[in-house]
Amino acid sequence: MSPNQAQTTIKLVDAISGEELEEISEDIAYREVHPQAIYKRQNAKGEMLTYQCISLDLNSKLAILKQTTDKAIFTVATTVSQTSSLTVLTDPVNLPLLFSSDAIEEKKQGEQEQKIKGKISHSAPLSEVEDCQVGLTHELRNKRTTEAQRTQRNEGLREILRKSCQEYLTLELSFGEVKHITSGYSLMTQIYEQTCLNKRCLNYKEPLPQQPRCPLCRKLTRKAVIVKTLSEAKFEQPFRTQFSAPMVKVTINSSAREYIQQFAKETRTSLTRSQEPIPSGYQQLWEYSSPFIAMHSFGHQIMRALQLVARVDPKQVNFTVVKELEENNNYIGYFYDTSDGGNGAAEAVFKHLPKLVEVAGAIARDCNCHTGCAKCLIQYGCPDGNTALLKQLGLVLLDAVARPET
């Protein structure tokens, strides 16, 4: 591909009606509409439809899909991705992360809402956040002020925290290389059943219908989504993609990671004590590292805002998360252009992040889903298979990104 030329696109066609459903990049097609892949998309009415790919013809650039009624099945592509910065284009930019200054009060309010609605809302952990935050929070809470005075004090509080607290997010614009190798897939299904959530137990995530306690570890069982692998397949020839493009590297420092881990721990504790079935979205907190979930969700939420803020076509940008070698719970996010040579999408993220954060937060809150859906979080073509996503953890980072001084 020549510079500034978009990747080749694949047309998705309904096998029965012959209708063209949509177009996706060749890179995404390798992971989402390979032969026998399960592909989910929303129709014009907002209904989620499930298709199975009958064939993928790279010569005619067509994928033939047939609708299926089995909504529980899905496929996960076996893909190895590599994203690397080759030439740094800007100095790193550190953005202060101002986590909630009313952490304890918000957590209590969230738990009250959970008792009433049976849900967990976005809130901050009960534990100490930072000494500088806690002291100032007590000052705000102990004095009775008018609403106008409280607003003024909160603005002053944010400015003090901006200067004194140590959590931050770092952006770095560079030119790099993206590689994807898709070698096969797994066909999977999910059921909602009583199970053991003790990771050390042999019955972990095994169906235990009508059993109040696990017969092995004797811990209380809970209803949860159980994912089962039905079959696995390998392609005779792996699908390969490689191109060079601008990208934005996103990292958070160790203090921010510790806050996110504590937030996730408090949420897991609240869910466990509730004695209610674990909502499917929140099960991510038991399956993946919380910094990974937060970074991945943050990236998807920013991508949702890009079209509104910078008029970037969603097909022009993607986001992936990689784990830094020899670093526990340190995950790096990369926004990258999907055009060889670049199309301006990554640069728009770097330039407009504060505004993107504001809009992304509004989109997430306005969506009436519980933990994330195709309207506010899920991105088709996600290199990480749309795993490790939770709307509430993404909001933790979105809410904490400091606004620039005016």
C-alpha cells in the first residue's frame, strides 16, 4: 500500500437477500469474518443480529454471511498482534489524573443505589485515595456551604490536587509499525449458571446447577456467565497484515494503576457481599487485570467520541493494548491509523484528548446499558477481541483526566 492509501476493504453480503450489509477493512475481516466466523451487528432498528460467515473471497473482496438464530455462540480469532514505535514525533505529555475527591461519599451512595436497583454504579473505592485528597475531602464535607460555594471550592480543590497528587497519564505521538497474524479461531458459547468463582478451585467456572456450595472447596456458589469452547480450528495459511502508520502511545504510572486496582478490589468485594448473581459485565474483574480493563475500556470509549469531536471515520483508527515486558499490571495502549502512511486519526487523539474525554464520558453515561454495549463500548474489529471491557473502569480514567487550565 502507498502512503495515505486506506487499507483494502471487504464487502459483507447477506447470503439470502444479497444485500450489502457493510464494509470493513481487510485487516479486521481476517479476525471478524474469516470462514465460519460468527459476526454480530446491529440493524437499523438497533437490534443485534448474529451471522455466520460462509465464505471469504480475498480476490473479489467479498464475505458471504448467513443469519443464525443461535445468539449464544461466538468466535474468537487466534491472533498475534505486535505494535511498535519506530520514530518518536513529540515529547511525552503528562496529564494529571484527578481521581474523585469525594471517594468515600460516592462509594456509600453507589452501594445504596445497588441495594435499591441491584446494580453497581460508577463510584470510587472506600480505601484511602491519597492523603492530600482525603484531607481536603473532609474539609469540604464538614462545612455547610451553599451549592455555589461548594462548586467554587471543588474547582479550587481540583487545582490543588493538580499540583500535588502523583497520578498521571502519558501521551506520546510516534510513527510505528503494526502487525497482525491470524492463524485460526475458537467457536465458543456462553451459559448463565450457578458456578464456583474461586480461581484456585478445580470447579472454577464449571456448571454447578442447583448446588448452593461448591462440592470441592465448599465456598458459596454464584450465578455467572460461563464460557465454553465448542471447537477449535487452524487455517492452512494464516492471514497476515503489516503496515506503518502514526500512533499514540498511552500509559498510566504506578500510582494510577494502584488506584484502579483498589477500585476493582472494592467493587469485587461489594459484589461478593451482595449475595446476588454477578452481572455478566462485572465478571471481567475476576478474569483480567484491572489496569488492562481500564486502559482497554478507556481506548474504546475515546474512539466512540472521535467521530463527534474530530469527524474521524471509525474505520480510520483502531486501538490495542499490550503488556509491558517484565512489568506486572503495566499495560500500554496504542491508538493507530488504519491507513498505511497515516490518515490523521491518531494525531487527532493526541491533539483533542481533553475534549474527547469529556464527550466519551457523556456517551457512556447517557447509554442505558449496565456495563457496556455496542453503542458505547464494543468496537468491531478490536484486535483484543472485545475482551477485558467494563464501562465503569473506563469511566474511572475518563473522569480522572485533568482538564487544561483556562
